[in-house]
Amino acid sequence: MAVTTAERTAPVATKRKKNAFSDGQGALAAMLLAPTMLVLLLVAGIPIIMSVTESFFRTNDRIDPQTGLVQTGTNFVGFQNFTDIFAHPATVVGVYGSMDRLVNSFINTTLFTVVCVILETVLGVSMALIMAKAFRGRGLVRASILVPWAIPTIVSAMMWKLIFNTSGVANKVLGLTNNPILWLADNKYSQISIIVADVWKTAPFIGLLTLAGLQTIPAEVYEAARVDGANAWQTFVRITLPMVKPALVVAVLFRTLDTLRMFDLPYGMIGANKYSVETLSMFAYQETMQTRYGPAAAYSIILFFYIVLVAFLFVKLLGADVVGDEELKAVNAQRKRMKALHQQQAKAAGRVRTNVTSGSAAS
């Protein structure tokens, strides 16, 4: 049987790859990611599973009525550790008055996160704009700006503790040597001291990531804006800010998640059981120190879900590109094009087979 011209010119349907998302390199990607995923499982996955399991148990601290001895071990209590948070709240007196200790810690955590991140974003962007300028001594300025971020947090806490001491530099600069402010006491001034110390330390982090975004903006864009008569503010609002937004949003997201779990800075500067600065992480830690591991795990899980919720809202509302959204869209578009091409090839091959069959029957 002779082969028709239509059959020779018809496109040949190629075999589709099993993993179109990875462009046929799924095995290589899995091999390269396996060590990282293993480390994440060991340092993050297993502790999370253990914390969830621990939250359903409670350490025995009662007297056995039969033996008169203190009971040991743990008992499964289900969700009692979570329900006791609201059924039997621990009341404390802080800056906001008398309230549940968990609510007080939640408010402190949220306050530090909102205020610190806003101030750090403003200062970080300003630092990035300064570091992006070409001037003599730019390298020294960049290094000096990044030094606070490189200092360990506990070292920074001890340094600021000396600054905010009753006879420290802060009161001397403000001229309050005769009537000093008790920055490190359990009051509203301790909150201000924590905010100042945290902004000083971590604003350079946002500045560093923002600087990386500024380096990707072509100089021709600014030249065109100057030719069009745009002033500095218009250039910043209409060019710099929109083009640096992806890097800035990711930086703000990272700082927000990091501030939500703040522990070492207030613990090192102010100390434990200071309810004006006690965060959720500090509260869970104090419960652990009292060997109440079940409630401590429950508080940690509440903080975990709070962080997950904030991260979800950031990604959905602000479009934080933390998982390669643009690349993912491009890959999905390529997959749709390949799927449409395979369908066209299959239809063309089906029509050729139909024509060949019809020609053979007619002959």
C-alpha cells in the first residue's frame, strides 16, 4: 500500500514527558533537593511533629492518693491544654492593665511586629537609596550600615542594656541624669527600648535586600525620566518603588516572620517575667522552664499558626514572590502551549489515519 502525501507531511505526535513542570529533569531535581529536604526534615519537620504530639499530653504533678507520692510521667489529655488557655487563663498586670497572660503576650508580639517592621522598612529603603549612590567612600558607608545586622542578637541586647541603664548613655543624652527614665523596668519605656534596639539591628537587613533590587533597575529608565522632567519624588514613586517592590515585599515578609518569633532581644535586655515586653515565644519558654511542656507546646503551636496566617496573607494580598511566582506562571503557560500542540498533533494524525483507511477501502 502506497503512503499518501498527506501522511508524509503530517506532524508526528511526540511522546509527552511525564513531568512537564520540571522540563524532563525531575530525577535530577529530586537528587539535588534531597539533601536540603532531609536537613529541613531533621531540623524543622521532626520538631514540629514532636511539638504537636507533646501538646496532647500533660506532665503529672499531683499526689497519688494511694501511695502519697508525687506521680511521674505524662497523661494524654487531648485538647485540654488548648481549652485551658481560655477556660483557666493566667491573669497578669502589664502595660495594658490586668488581662490574660496569653492575650498580653499576643498584643506585645503584634505591637513589636507592626511598629518595628514599619520603621525598619522606612529606614531600610533609605539606607538602600544611600548605598546605591555613587560617591567616594561608598564601600565604607555600606560596611558601616551593615555592621549592626552582623552583630549577634544577644550581644546587641547586652549592648543596648548598658545604653538604656539608669546611668547609661540614653538618659545622659536626653539630659535626664537627675530624673532618669527606667528604660529596663516593666513599663512602657521598656517597650520603646526594645523597638529602638530591634530597628537599629535589623533595618540594615531590609536595606540590603532592597539594595539588591535597586541594582536590577536599568540606568536608562532614570535617564528617560529626567528627560521627561520628572523630579526626585516622582522618580521614586513611579519608577524606583514599583520596580523594587518584589524584593522589598520579600524582605518585609522575612522581617515580619522573624519579629513574630522575637525572643532573645527582650529576654536579654529586660529579662523574664516582664509582662510589658513578654512575647509569645518568651511565654512558651517560661512554661517550659516550669516543666509544663504540654501547655508550652500548645502556646508554640498557636504562635506557629499565627505566623502561617500572616505569611499566607502576605503572599495572597501583597504578592510576595517567595516561591518563584513569575517562573511558575511561565512554566504553566509553557505546559498549556505544549498540551495544545500535542492535541493538534493527535488530531492531525487521526485525520491522516482516517484518510488512509478511506483510500484503502475505496481501492
